Amino acid sequence: MFYKEMYVYDNNKPVKATIRNYSREDFAKLIRVQQEAFPPPFPEDLWWNEDQLTNHISLFPEGAICVEIDSRIAGSITGLIVDLKDGDEDHSWADITDNGYIRNHDPNGNTLYIVDICISPAYRKLGLGKWMMQSMYETVVYLGLDRLLGGGRMPGYHHYAAQMPIDQYVEKILDGELKDPVVSFLLRCGRTPVKPVANYLEDEESLNYGMLMEWKNPFKA
């Protein structure tokens, strides 16, 4: 199981953080983080529920990770393993993650797929999302998988959709002409773009697009 202690910086002050697998005892705290990160009018039925969390820890506990600061859960990241070949990239979040229930988890698959990453607003300046993503990269290496893959929102796209198609929006981000809150964050985490996918998720700001981005296991040919 995964357990790592480290220091992150809150402004100029080092703060001890623990990254570990979450368990049933953490469920209420994990749901609280979701509520803090996605307050109303975000639909309550899209927060994690106990059935989903139970599946995470029972079907793929290695992919159920949280971060603690001062014994308080500050965020979580969740994944499952799927088997994807080149050309399998056109999918929706709901289909590839089983709507977050991960009953389609395939222990013999080749790809660790990110279901969700969530940080409580009070802790978003500590770089915890990047460190949890790094922990998932370490899980990819530990399990001998080919890569990590996941789709990110593109919440900046609605500002430019009338001016340019989605491919051009992505190009301008990569050229440094534009920044997108999610895509730029994932680039800083070491992810590389695969392709934008239409109808990936219901999100008005992204015009329902998701940006698939991967991290390849450097120890695999």
C-alpha cells in the first residue's frame, strides 16, 4: 500500500503532508472535501457517495489516494486500470470510469486512468494536486503499467470558442499564448496532450470537451 511523508510549503513555511491510500474510515472526510471543493449550485449527486468510495477501496485500493495536513484530509485522487489501445481515445468520462463506480476496473489492463482529483479550497496553494499526481505516476511504475491517462476540463475554452476551434485553443496553450486552469495545471504536472475529445463530460465552460493527457512510464519501451 502507498504511504509517503513529505513537506510542502504554505507561503514560506514548510508544512508536513502525508500521502496515503484512503480507507472506509475516511469516507465522511472525503465527502466533506468534495462538498468544500464543489459547493452548491454544483449538483450534490455528483459528489462521491459511499457506494462509489467502497468500490474504490475494494476494487483498486492502490488507486485510492488522499493527502493529509495536520491529520485533516485536504484532497484526494482516484483511479482505475483500463486496457486501452491506440485509437481507443474517443470515450466519455462516464463510460470509462463507470460513472465513478469503477466496476469496469481491469487488473490486467495497461493504463491507470484518473477518475477524479479534488483539493479543498483552503489547501490549493500548497501544490498538493501536483504531489498526488506524482504519487499516481509512482503507482504506474510500481504496477508496471504503460501509462497514466485522464481527461481534464478546459474551463477557459468558452471564452474563445467563438473565435477558434478546440484544436487551435490547445495549440495556443502549448505555444504559451493562452492559459487554461486545468490543462496548464496538468502540463505542470508532467502530463502531455493526446487529443481533445468531444462530449467527454457535461460542462458548459468546456463546451463538453475533455482534454486527454497522458504520462508514459519511462521504464517501459
